[in-house]
Amino acid sequence: MPSLLDQSSEAESVDLKYEQVLRFDRMMREIVISQLPSCLHSQTPADQSWPKWVSVARKTLTITSAHKIIVSLFIP
């Protein structure tokens, strides 16, 4: 996130800032695909044998990821 903020703050226009957001979004998605435990991946069906906290963790991860992307769009 610090790199995204640094680079988007240096962008000279909203379009260039949005390009930075898209670039970092791709990078974050690649990290999630390659390193996220399968129990936290939204595309993996929930398993009844998982601990109850996994459901909350999955929802929290989705919310915080979306928040980071949305907030980065509005940074001057």
C-alpha cells in the first residue's frame, strides 16, 4: 500500500492515478492467488470441518481488500 500511495500521489492526472490503482490491483490479486491459504480463498467452497472463525476471516479479508482498493481511488 505505501508504494501505491507514493506512486498515485505522483500521478499527474486522475487517469494516470487510476492506471496505478489497476496495476497494484493486479499485483495484489497475483499475491492472493499464489499465497493465500485455500480456506480463505473466496472461490473455494466452504467446508463444514473448518473452524468457525474461517467464515469471519473470509468475509473480513474481502471487506478489507475492497476497502484498500476503494480508498486508493480517492487519495489526492
